[in-house]
Amino acid sequence: MTLELAAVGIGTEPGAALPAVSAVAAPGHPGIVAVETEQAPVLASLVAGGRMKPDTGRVLLDGHDDPAGIRRAFALVDTPGVAEPFPVISLKRIVHEELAFAGRRPSRSDVATVLDELGMTSWADTHVQRVPTDVRVRLLAELALLRPDVTGLVITAPERHGGVVAEWFAVVRDIARRGVTVVLVTSKAAAETASALLDTTTITTEGPEDATRTGGADTGLPADTADATDATAPLETRS
């Protein structure tokens, strides 16, 4: 699955809310969108995720205009005001709510299993605002991939939480290696570093059977063991 942003923008120059940007994301190769200002990352993420129509340019899924297909396949991850957790919510609470949102049983044991398989048990009671950025990105991305039909991610501005770009970008790169199509929306400075890291790394894409979005053996995330639980999306506003 390939997602192409072809000169998409909102508003007109000078001072456009989202100056025209282009990127191509495919399994094994994250697409990097470099933007500045407070508003532009959110707008770029909404456009990339099929939640907003750009004023200029096109967003293509496997070469076709398919906004509904993009919305089904792509989850917004940590998008400010749209898909970000409250700063003082604990990791175990985030997991509980996201399991319910994904239609999985959010039992205490299932929450513990997810955190254990992600190597985050020690962070279970920690507020998300206090965890390292790479931990935050991995947690929110892995939980988004548990949702039905989600095979792509739009990750918004991890650099705003601090940390070393190489550390959190390694998470982005590793997820893409599993066959997930990832769009990274980030600052120009962080994008420059991420692009350099991507250019010097050989990325091998695993087959669909290796992807872990359904809680397969690679992560050990709990399979769907109970009927779907009604839940209001805790992190993302549906559109």
C-alpha cells in the first residue's frame, strides 16, 4: 500500500496555512513530510490521513483518489487536538482504552500483556507526558495498529516531546520494516536528520504475515478473545 502526497497544500502563498508538500510512503519506506509552525503539522496530518481535503494537490492511495479508503486504512497517531492522549493519563489507562476502542477485551491481564510485550511494564503507572519520546511513539503506534483495517499510520510531530531524533525515528523505521505504511509529519530540522538516517539504512520489508497489527507472534499482543466492547475513541476523533 503506497500513499502519495503530491504537492498538497491549504491556503495560498505567502502565508499559506499548509505550504505545498510532497512525500511518498510505502511499506518499508516511511514518507517524511517536513513542515513548520504550530498549525501546519496538524493540517498535514489531517490531509495525509484523508480527514481533510487539500486546496491544492492530491493524496493518492496506490495511485488512486480514495479518501474513504485512506480513512479506513490510516490511523492518526499523536496528532495534537485530534489523536493525542491527555498528558496526565497513565500508560496502562491508555492501553485499556485503546483495547476497548479496537474491540478487544480490556481486562487487567490483557493490559498487562500488551505492556509486557512492548517492554513497557515499568512505565505502566507513569503519566504519558513523562515517558521518553521513543516509548510514547511505539506505544501509540502499536495500539493504533490493533484497530480493525488499520495498515497505515500518520505520526505527528514526535519532536515536540523532546528526545533524540535518532531514537524515536528508529521506532518509526522499525514499524515500516514490518510492512506498515508510515507517514511521518515533523519539523524541517527533524526531517533532515530522519532523512539522513533513512538514506544510510537498508530497509527490508517483511511479508504481510509478519506484520503485527493483529497481535501476532512478533509482539504477542492479545488476540480478540471477547466480543467488541463499546468505547468512545480516547485518542482520535473519527471523521
